[in-house]
Amino acid sequence: MIRNNGRVKTRRAETENENFPNENSQSVPKKRKIQASQPVAKKRKTEQPQKTDRKDEIRILREELEKAEKKYREAGKFIIEETGRLKRDNVQLEEEAKHHGEQFRYIKYKIDRELVWKKQEKEALARTLDKGQEADKADDDVFAKEERMAQSYLETINNLKEKIKNSDMTAARAMASRKACEMCQIEFNENFNESVPKILPCGHTVCLGCIKELYTDGHVRCPSDRWYTKLDESPESLPTNFAAL
């Protein structure tokens, strides 16, 4: 209780007067001290796990099982399709390998055959070259013989010219009328084998001995017209010119 000017007031009445001032009262309300408010810590909200019952667990498991079965069926279908595709690819590859194998064997056979042909052509060319060299050598021999024969003809002609100049016509006629080989100037004689007159395919007559000298590699060249011919048989098989005997 507080005594103030003969009035007694309780603390409760004083408090009410402060909180609810009288309208007619001209008293100035006391200023209350404003204390700084301190921040209040917020409480964290913790999520508490929801409780699931037995039916929900079974339902969730069934859904997961259905998803797994669906994936399993899709995987099986994919495996079947891939297996079929791989089998088809394998068959196609085997056919291609078989086709390529046949092509390879054909190409190998063709190359081997061409190699054999090339080898045969090479051997034939080598034989031709050898024959050509032999023919060239024979030609050289024939040319040498012809040169000797020409020299002999020249000497004979010169002798005839000298005898004609000396008016020895008798000897000249005797030499001209003599039936002798034009190449060796030996008289034809049927009793002596080498002096038998033989007719060449060109029509000229030469003794058998000279024909044997001119005979090379199955060919003979006439000393008169230089006609180069081939003899199918030996020089002895040529016909004999009985008119020249």
C-alpha cells in the first residue's frame, strides 16, 4: 500500500491506472523503458518418417516386380531379335566369303595360266633368237662362200678375156662348151658322187659337193640367182640333170 496525500492505493490499482488512464485525468503517462528484444532461436522442423503399413510394402514390391518382369521381357525380345540378325549376317558373310573364295581361285587359276603362257612365249622367243643367230651365222657362211664363188667367177671371166684378146678362140670355145659346175668349175661326172649335177628348185644346176657346202640348217642358196630355198629332204634327193653329163 502506498500513502499519497491521505489516499491509499494498492499496487494493483496503480498498475491498472497506468495501463488504462482516465480520460479526465490530466496526468501524463510515464514513459516505459523499451528493452531491446533479443532474437529467439527458431526450432528446426524435423520430418518424421511416415509409417507404411504391410499392404503398402506389398504393393510397392509388386510394382517393382512388374517393372523388372517388363524389362526382362524386353531384354529377352531384344536378345532374340539380335540373335536372328546376327544369324542372318553370319549367313550373308559366309555366302560372301564363298563367293570371294571362288573369285580368288579363278583369279589364281587365270594368273597361273598366264604365267605358263608367258613362260612358253619366253622359251619360244629364246628358241627363235637362237635360230635367228644360227641363221645369221649360216648367212655369213653362205656370203663367204658366195664371195669366194664370185671371186672364182671373176678370175674365170678375166681368163676368158685374156684368151679372147690373144685370139685363142679355140681354148675359149672349149672352156665355154665344157659342162662344169659354175661354182667350183669341176666337170660333171656321174661316176663320182660329189660331181653329180643336181637341179635346184630355182632351175639352176650345181654339183652335189657344192650343194652340200651351201646346205645349212635345211636351207640352200643358189650360187647363180641367190635364191634362198628350203629343202624338205637331203641334197642327195634332188633330181639329177642328165643333160649336163
